[in-house]
Amino acid sequence: MWKWVIVVLVVMLGLMQYRLWFGEGGIREFNDIQARADALEGTTDRLEARNDRLAAEVVDLKNGLDAIEERARSDIGMVRQDEQFFWVTGVDDPGNGPAASTGGAQP
């Protein structure tokens, strides 16, 4: 009789361990949720850094003309009246031979 009681208790303990490790709300599910939270935290950090840069750029654009001038020069290629514009070909194209990779001009 005690032998059957012990067997039943061992089986119940095994079922409870199975549920702890593999069941709903168990260790495996906890580890999966933890991995997803870590991935989302990395994404959140990257997006927060981007938002900080954008906020600083907005403040710069609201307060200073230098930022507006820099943005106009880089985005739409504006040139002041007292400047001369020279178009250098092949400098930004890395697949344009050895002259482009060394930073030299092509003939």
C-alpha cells in the first residue's frame, strides 16, 4: 500500500515539475518573454537616441540661421552669391576605380 502512495506522489511531483518548466506561465515562457523584452529595449534605446537628435535639430532650426543654411546646402545644394560651385565627378562613387578609393580626382 505504501508503495502505491509513493508512486502516486512521485507521479504528481513529476506533473507539477513538467508544468513548472514547460506549462503555461512556466520557465520557458518566462525566458521567451525576457528575450523579447531585451530586444524591444534595444530598439527603444535606438529610437530614443534618434528622437533626441531630432529634437536638438528642431531647436537648432528654430533658433539659428547656421543650421538652416547647413540644411539648405546639404539637402538642396544651395550656394551663396559670393561662392563658386564646382562639380567634382567620381568622388562619392566608391566603385569608380582606384582614384575614387584614394580620394584623388580623376583625369
